[in-house]
Amino acid sequence: METQYNPENESPRTNLSEIKSAVEKLKKSVGQIIVGQQQMLELLIAGLLADGHVLIEGVPGVAKTLIAKLLAKSIDADFSRIQFTPDLMPSDVLGTSVFHPQKASFEFKKGPIFGNIILIDEINRAPAKTQAALFEAMEERQITFDGNTYTLSAPFMVMATQNPIEQEGTYRLPEAQLDRFLFKIEVGYPTKEEETQILKTLHKGNRTTEIENIASVLTIDQILAARKIIREIHVEDKLLDFVASIVHETRNNKSIYLGASPRASLAIIASAKAIAAINGRDFVTPDDIVFVSIPVLRHRIMLTPDREMEGITTDEVIKQIIHKIEVPR
């Protein structure tokens, strides 16, 4: 959707050249291995800059895990990968107490959740008890164990993958946990041209070696500095009203059984600011809001049983809502 939008004050308020340069380096670094998936990559970077977690959904073999690993490898930060399985326990994620005979006391041994970029593969394979272990970490950036609170180092971002097709041995993520993800990114199949390019790339060289040679192009300090700048990006009042109207409509739409919470409104604004910064602007436009609304809302609303039986998707309903509301100009 293209809109002609001119903020009241077009003079630059913030220098975004460093952020734009860093994002271009990230895209170039990941682009050495990945063909296509540009929207997915842009949303992952926006999630990182907006201090949010991301859920990536797609069939096996569409580079969900690979692109998350490449993004993490391009950042000079602690990276952990956790493979969720039906027998995974909360202590396998958070950590456990270890007894030291010499000291005659227990010491907390930190689990893989203590990192900056956490990749959780097949998040819907673990039972509810293990899923619940993530709630406090994702929302409050801390965990509580044996009455003690341990703060997670910033930046802290969870990138989780899941397969939408396979049902055996999986557990549906509860709505409360889904609401803690900034985006739900749905990854489709590559085009024929992109698949041809993938085959050519793999045929010419050793992709494993190329992955190992990926160098970090962004530091933790740069990410934290970028986040401070992005929080100050300008959003006009009429755009805030536009976001409120979209979210409010999800609570009053006949096709929707469960509407979005105020957390969704905050998520749209935060991610729209990140998208604006990625594109070198210090102000948010309606196009930024429209771009992020579907990945922000698709996992936060539930359709009525009638609409689901008709084969209507949440994406289609969200698009209808956006087209129904007058776009600020």
C-alpha cells in the first residue's frame, strides 16, 4: 500500500546513518548464504532493534533455523541454541542447582537461556511446563530459581521456530506465550528463480565453510545505542489513533473471537519505529504501520469457528480491517 505522507516537520531530528549502515552490513552478511527471504530478514532485524522476540513458522527446509543462526553469527554476542523436545525439562532451559561437597552448599549453574540471542528450534515440541519456564524470561528479562532472581544480559532476544503442518508430538503454544512474541513471521517457499539460485550457489561452493566464515558486523553496544535512538523516533498523534483504531477493530469484528490486547498496540508502534530507522527515517509513516501490522497481529487474534471452517485466515481478516480504516495522510 503506497500513501503520500508528509510529517509536519520534515527536518531531520535524529542521525540514523549509523543504524542504516549497520543494517545494510547485516543484510549483506546474511545475504552471502541466504537467497531471498528479504521480508523475513528485515522483520528479524526490526525485532532485534525493537527489543522483541520473534516466532518463525514454516515447513521444513525453508531456512528458518539457518537465517536465525546467520543473524546471530553476524552479531558479536552470546548465542545459544536449544532444541525443544517432548522430554525437555525447565531446568534444561533455565539451569539447575549443583551441590559442592567442599563448600557444603548449592550453587546455581546457568542454563542456555543465559545468552543474548537464543534460538529455540521447534518450540511447540516441549510440554506446557517447559513452555512456562520461558514466560518470565521473555517478558521481564529475568528468571527466578529457588527464590533468587537472576537478570538476563541485554540485549536478550528469543528467536523460535515451529512447523505448522506436523501435529504428532507437538503442543499448541498458549495465547499468553504467543502474546510475548513481537512478530510471527510466516516463511513460504522460494520462487523458481530463487530456488535455481540456491542450487547454483550450493553447486559452486561449500556452504558449510561459508557459514563458518561469516564475521560479526554488529556489537552489543551498537545494538543498545540503536535502541535508544529508535525509541525517540517521531510518531504523530494521528498515527497513534490509526494504530488504536486497527487494534480496537480486532475486538469488535464479527470474524474474530479473541481480539488483540494493548500489548499489540505497543508492539505495532515499537516495530514501526524500527522499520522507519532501518529505512533511514526519523519519523513513522502509515506504510510502516501497515507493513508491521500483520506479523504483529496474526498470532494475537483468534477467528470464530465459522470463519475457520470457511478457510478464512487471520492475515485476510487483518487486511480487511486495515482497508476498512481511513489511512492518515
